[in-house]
Amino acid sequence: MAWSDLQPNSGFHNLRHALASRLIDAGVDIVTLSGRLGRARPDITLRVYAHLFRNGDGKAAAINAALARELPIGCPFRGSFSSSPPLST
């Protein structure tokens, strides 16, 4: 939710969602966000805002590729993580 989506009579609940959305866009992790929102447990916050974290797969793929390049030459796993699909649970 963007600041521009807020109306003068939006209320605290919509302001809270807008703030959480902006913090996620800024890269704030779920534990910190949960604390900022005053939640006792991050899993509750994650259930509400999980859909906003979906754009991190490209970042994860880039990190995997970088880590795979650091493995020693001859290692059977070298390069195998760079194009692997996301793990499903």
C-alpha cells in the first residue's frame, strides 16, 4: 500500500498496513517489522505480509550463484546452485 492510497479518513489500521508495506519495500526483515508493529511473534506478521516478500527470489538466486562460484574447482556442487529452482516446503 502506498502513502497515496491513504485517504484522510483511512484510520489507524490502513496506516499500519501502509507503514508495514513501506518497511518491507525498504528491506526490513520480518523479525524487526514484527517488533515495530508490536506483535509478540513474527509468524503472525509473516502470515499477513508474506505476499509482499515474494520478490526476493531474484536476490536469493544471485546469492546462490555467487556462493556456487566460491566453491573449489572440482567440487561436484560448483555451479549447481546458480540456476536451481526455489525449494518447496
